[in-house]
Amino acid sequence: MQKITRRGCLIILATIPIVIILWITALIIISPIRRPQSSVRKHILRLTPLGTNIEDVIDFIENRDGWQIHIVNYEQGFPHPQPHLIRGWDGQPIVVGEQGIRVRMGYYHAWYKLNFRTDVSIFWGFDADGYLIDVWVWKSIG
């Protein structure tokens, strides 16, 4: 059996943190759900650009694995997911659009706090004619 030299041990010990950092980076790059909210929003807007018809967005959502439609509302847009933080000039929660969709994109566990999960929801707001005017991404930790 061959002995591991002191230098060999140091190389192995130096390699472990690099592999861990690369693994975490790969998770973030590969999985859009783990990206910051602004990055997830940009990703969603590339896939469903402003002006997209509501029916086309529904078709897009239905072809995504693991996504769950919570609400499709043809009569009202979506209220901000944290209405206690953002209100209009009259003190009422902000509502985006005349029609709206809410989807649960999924959830993940952060590597450093496995006992908490982060749920990711996407809100699409449409004008009265059914064309996309805004997208919000909301992450909640619980």
C-alpha cells in the first residue's frame, strides 16, 4: 500500500473547498429557481416577454414540470405578494393589471439551512385585453 505524503494531503485538503464552491455555483447557475428574484424575473421575461397573450402564458406554464397554477383570474390582476410593505398613494395594496396568474414555481432548501425551505411564486399581470404588462417573483422562507 502506498503512503500519502504530506504534500498529497495538503493538495487534497485544498481541493475540497474548491470542489464545494464549484458545486454550489453549478447549482445556482443550473437552477433558475435558486437565483435572486431579479434574475428569476429576467429569466421569466425572456420566456414570456411583455405583450404575451394570457393564453400563451398558460400554455407555457402547463408545459413546465413541477409548476403549479394557483390562480388564473380573468377579472382582476394580482395584488403585491407583500401588501403590508407596498401600498398605493391611497393606502390600498397595489394591484397589477386587470387579469392575473399566480404560479408556484417550486421550492428549494438552502445548503446552509436545511430545516427551512424557500418557496418561489411567479405573478403575471395582464391588461384588460389579456396582454402581459408585468411579472413579479416572490420568495418566501418557511
